[in-house]
Amino acid sequence: MKRTFPVIVILITLSLLGLFIVQSSWLNNLLEIRNTEFRSKVDNAGGRVAIQLNGAAKSTQSLRLPKRGGLTFNSDFHLHVLKPPTIDQRYSVQDIYRMIRTELETEGIRDINFEYAIIAPSEDIEMSTRNFSKEYWDTVVNRRHYFGIVPESGSDFEGISSIETLVIVVPDFKKQVWASLKWELIGALVFMLIIIAAFYVTIRSLLNQKKLSEIKSDFINNMTHEFKTPLATISLAVDAIRNDKVQADPTKMKYFSGIIKEENIRMNKHVETILQAALMEKQELKLNEVPLHVHEVIQHALDNHQLQLQDKEGVVELYLNAANDLIEGDEVHFTNMISNLVDNAIKYSKDKPIIRITTHSTARSIVIRVEDNGIGMNKETLKRIFEKFYRAHTGNLHNVKGFGLGMSYVKTVIDAHKGKIKVDSTLGKGSSFTLEVSLKKGNA
């Protein structure tokens, strides 16, 4: 797992990078296609408007010359009377704007912004929208389209009329093209987010697998060590008991059988710890709640650690100040919880442990505080202290044993009793665990 993990992460990263490149290329191609399509649609719409204007010129009332004799040409007759009326004489700015808008919508372009103008043959502006002049000269971001307006072939004005020009300007052309790709972009973004989320979940799962693999290895190593020591001690004690001299001495027999009994109890305790962890994993921790006096539970837990305290020359300071210590709880689990806190305080002490246990009661709850003068914890350890199988780094302290299940068990038990737990610690000075549990109803 340790070797393959970096390779998997690299492959996932390269795949994600490749996906980004493909997505970027796809967007560029889509933009180019939509750009061409957009221009084509504007050209089609503008061309049809020009044809409509041509048809309008053709349908204008024809000029009929009188028969010979009815009219003679002289210097007062000017050819300009034969010219058809100009676009601005036949349409308003709003009329042509609506014509262009209608044709653009026919092409499927509904929200496009545009400006237009009709340019006379003399290149003067006959008519235009308000912002045409401003947008016309900005050729960096705007696009211009030109459409010639001439009478159709066969009209009375063919060859007489000058050519007028319809000019359509599309401001911020690229911006409007991007806007037309709104739904495609949203779909692409959602797709990318899904892919990124999938990669994130995959990498996170791999990290969790790696972490679980390491935890599993540490747990197996610790469990092997914890069971190997008592088994070796029992084996030596059994060999000693088989000795004829030892069998002849009742004192020695009692001593070695006592060792076997103690190591057997120690192994049973380890098995119980592992079984408790299995129950917590299955969420099957069921409480047999009965009225409990917390002070009695604390005293009982301390009695079970007298040998450890004597071995380390430890001192326990008791300040049981709670006026009311009656709660409803599971005697076994609550006792084990206090016992784990005391055991933890003893194990993580450098020299002679000094453990201070204080209690006080409020209107609705009892507060239990367990303090020690141990090695303390850093911020990282404080964050993870209640994680299953997690064990704090003990520096030069190598005699700390266990499975990393004690604090996890404490948190599970206090939660099952609907209580609270708070941890304070200073590295090198010690730690304190504060428990708060509701008092028995009716006695609060």
C-alpha cells in the first residue's frame, strides 16, 4: 500500500490534468464553432432585412412618364425627380430596428444587442440608432456587418437608384458569444465539479485506507506485544512450578501461582478492551442504568490501581466536594471510564505520578475533574485524543503500553450517558479531563 499509493496519486493527478486539457480544447473548439455560427446568423438576418428594404423600394409607386406631346423636357426638369424615395423617407428608426430584431429572433438569437445605421451613397448617415457612432469605431471588441440595398432587377428604378448600405454593429461580440454558451458552460462546469469531487473522494478514500492500514499494523503489533509478555511470564511460572524444590515449598508455590493469576487477569483485561472496541464499532453499547454514587465509583476505580500507584510511588489527591453525587448510569461502563482516566494518568507520568481528582455539583449535574502531572499533549494530539487506535507520541517514554482504545472508550461511554467531556493539556506539564454528567432526576 505504501509503495502503490504515490503511484495512484500521480496517475489521478495526471488524469485530472488531462481532463482539464481536453475540457479546455473542447471549449475553444465550441467557441470557434459558435463564433462562426453567430456571424452567419447575423449575416442571414441582415441580408433578409436588406431584401425587405429592396422589396419595399420596388413596391413604391412607379413613376409613369406621359406620352409624347404631353410633356417636353427642358432645363427645369431634373433627373433627381426620377429617383425613388430614400430609406429614411419610408421608415423610422424603430421600424428597421424591429425588422432586424425579428429576423435575428428567427435565426434563434433572441438576446443579442446591436446598433445599426443606413448609410447613403455619399457615405453620410441617413438614420441610425443612438449609440451607433460610438460602437462603430471600436473594432477591437465589436463586429461590423455590411449589406447593400439596391432596387431589385426589373424595377422602375433599376439603374437610377444609388446604392444605400445597411450597417449592423454587434458590440462586445465575443462576450455575447460567450453569453450564448451559457448553458453549455454551466453543464461543463457541473461536469468538471462532479469529476473533481469524484477524484477528491477517491484520494480521500485512499488516504483513509492508508491510515487504516497503518492503524491496523500498529494495533496488531501492540496486541502481539501485550499478549506475548504475559504468556512468556506464565510459561516461566509454570516451568518453575514443575520444579520439585518449588513444589516442596508452599510459599514459592503460592508466589508463582499468584503470578499466573495476575497475568491471567491482565490478559482478560486486554481481551475485554478489544471486545469493548468491537461493541463500539457495531454501535451496540447498551447501558444498564441504575442509581450510582459517583464518589463510590471513583473510590472503587482507585482501589483497582493501588498496585500500579505503589509501583510508581504515585499519590492521589481526592477532593470530593460534590454535595450531590447521585446519577443514573451503567455501573460497569462508568467505572471502566473513570478507571481508564486514572490508568491514563499513571501511564503517561514521567516520574512519581500526582493525580488530583475533584468533584463539585451544580443544580443539574456533577462535574468530575481528573488532573495529572504527566507529559501533557500538543495541539495535534488534543485534536485526535478520542480517535480509535490513536496513541500519542511519548518521546523518550517507552514504557507506555496499550491499544489506543482507552480514550475512544471514554468518549463513547460519556456520550452514551449524554454527558460532556473536555480536555486541557500543556506539553510537559500535564493534562486534565473534565466530565459533566446529569444528576438523577428528582435528586437534582
